[in-house]
Amino acid sequence: MNLNNWVLPWRRKRMKTEETVAVGEQATIGDETKVFARIKDQSTVPSLALVVTAGPDCGREFLLTPMNVKIGRQAQSHIQLKDPKVSREHAVLQYHGRKRAFLLKDLESTNGTFYNNQRITSTFISPGAEIRLGESVLKVMALGEKNSTQPAGERSAE
């Protein structure tokens, strides 16, 4: 097999692809490293927050980023509450990328998880709703839309 016939066409092809590098990309010929510019996904920006309105942690705020968020008393929880009636692993907020929504799931806690005063095993959360774990109440807030969601939730509760 003639090695030059195989190497030369491959090298010519590689040189052409390095010349036609798209905008936002950079290539160095010496070490063959390519750097691609990334477009940041807007879905990673937090759109919801949880505010503790009652219980030992009253006043604390938690931003919800697109990931699974554990709620409980133990130190490994993403949202750690000091309420003695909250289980060590009480609930989890599972992020669903396609729906861009959080699913609240009870992790078989002793005192249960309540969403808008109804005991649940799992449900999708929405802004203006309240989550009760033990004696703690967490209000779901939409970021950037403070004035539009709060009055609607307060009016519907009356």
C-alpha cells in the first residue's frame, strides 16, 4: 500500500476544513485545538423562587434552577429547613425540561406534603401556590413578574 496516496488526500481535506471555520469558532493549526463559542441557554436562568412565609425559617428565599432540588432537614438537602416536623428527606422538586416546570414529589414523609392545602404525592407547581411541609409554608414566586402573579393568587384565595 502506498502511504503517500492515502496521507496526502487526507491532509488536503483537513486543510480545507480548517480554512472554512464558521463564525464564533477558532482553530489553531499547530496543536489542532478548536474553540467553539457557546450560546447560553436562557432556560438556565432561574424563573421561580420559594419564599418561606411561616415556620422556623421564615423569610428565607431559595432560587429554583433547572435541576432536581431536595427539600428536607438533613445537611445534604438543597433546601434545608430547621422545622422539626419536616423529615430528613421530605420532598423533591424534579425539573422537567420539555415542560419547563417543576414536579413536587413527596418522599413518603411522616407528616406529608401539602400543595394549596391538599395533601399530595406528586403535582406540578405554579407561581402563587403554597407548599406546606411540617409547620413551614413555602410560597412559589415567579421572578420578574412579582406584581402580576401575587394579586391574582391573593384574590383567588379570598
